Amino acid sequence: MIARFNLKPMDYLGAPESKQTFNRSLFAEVAPKYDFITQALSFGRDGAWKRHLLKSLPELEAPQCLDLACGTGDITRMLAKRYPAGKASGLDLTPAMLAIAEKQTGNAAITYIEGSMAELPCKTASLDIVTGGYALRNAPDLNQAIDEIARVLRPGGQAAFLDFSKPVNRTGQRISHFLLKFWGGFWGLLLHGNPDVYGYIADSLKLYPDRAVLRKRFEDRGFQLCSSRKFFGGLLQVVRFEKG
Ligand SMILES: C[S@@+](CC[C@H](N)C(=O)[O-])C[C@H]1O[C@@H](n2cnc3c(N)ncnc32)[C@H](O)[C@@H]1O
């Protein structure tokens, strides 16, 4: 198994094309263990954080929803349950993740799409809600992904994300990098014989903007921050923006 994943994260995460190639290879390796590792890495808290994300969204009659980097589709399914008269789609780069999502979904109202956050296969101003769990940090080019989210949302549309979050101060950044490198490395070694498989989380966060810069990137594209909540001392965050 592990022979297929011999990529060193930092060699690939710095440029959009190589990052996308790296992610496709990484998540093809991780897919069969993804649901288990998400529980293990989060000490079983992942579901609660995702429920918080869903709860932070407003009451809407029949919204058109897109879940970015949907993986095995848990947030997509939560959207379909929360808005039974709406439409939920999940988009992901990795066929192996989507295959598991499809297997776990008995709801014909949900559509899964193979594609990239870099170029959303949606009409301009056609969506009411865009979500993402551990999504934006994996975008090949973050600014391009936020531009795309701004393009596909209607005015008043909601964008809500759960992800690891980078503190603004250097000491906080060093501590969170160390914790993630250690915890991800441990599970990577245990499940795949390779610490880089989940150690990549720390590396991708290193190259990601801190919380204040991330907020500004959304605000620069006409979004307004509506709510934000930190978990695990700020190692993770759920944020919701509204498009002006
Ligand atoms: C950490 S998983 C998150 C899965 C799920 N959203 C969750 O909350 O558990 C990251 C997902 O991002 C996907 N991904 C990576 N790069 C992507 C891209 N450029 N466009 C769309 N999905 C991408 C991967 O295939 C993977 O399924």
C-alpha cells in the first residue's frame, strides 16, 4: 500500500498543480481509512464540530447547497437532512473518496461531483450555501477557491467552514505545528507505516494564512463574518460568512 504514497508533503504543497496532484494521491491512499482516522485524530469530536457548523447556518426554505471537498460525504448528508426541500451536492477531487460517499448515501436528492475547488462546475450566483470540512486548506490556490465561492453564491449566500486554524502569533503557530505533526505522524505511522500521510496536515497549515488573514481574504471579496467559534484551544475553527 505505502509504496504508492511516497510523496514528501513540503515538496508538493507550495504550488497549485503539484498540490492538487499530491492531494489526489494522498486521499486515494487514505480513503478506506478516512472515516476512522477522522474520529481518531479528533478524539471523537469531529461529528460535534460538524453539527456546530450545520447549526450555525440559517433557516432557509429550499436552499441549493454545495459541500466542497466533501470526502466521504458526511457534511453533504447533514445538509440534505437539515434542508429536506433543498438540494445538496458534494464535490471532491478524489474518486475513491466519492465512491465511499456514494455507498453511504441512500438519498437520491444528493449528487456527488468529481471536480476541483479551483473551478466550480456551477453557474454564477446559483447557490445559497457553500460548506467545507477541512476543505479550503487543501485548495490548490486559496484565493482562486475563494473567488469561485464568491462567484457561485447569490447575494446573501452563506459560506461555512470547519478546518484547522492557524493562530496569529508565532508561539501559537509553533505549538499547533508541533502538536499536529506529532499526532498526525503517530497515526500515519500506525495505519500506513508513514508519518507523512497525516503529518501533511501540519505542513499544509504552515503554508495556510492565519485566522486574521483568512478572514480578510473573505472580506476583500465582499463577505462579512457572521459567526466564528474555536475548538481545542483554537486548533480548529468553524467560521460562517455571508456574501454581501
Ligand atoms: C480532509 S478531507 C475532508 C473530507 C470531508 N469534507 C470532511 O469534512 O471530513 C479533504 C478532502 O479534500 C479533497 N480535495 C483535495 N483537493 C481538492 C480540490 N482541489 N478540490 C476538491 N476537493 C479536494 C480530498 O480528496 C479529500 O476528500
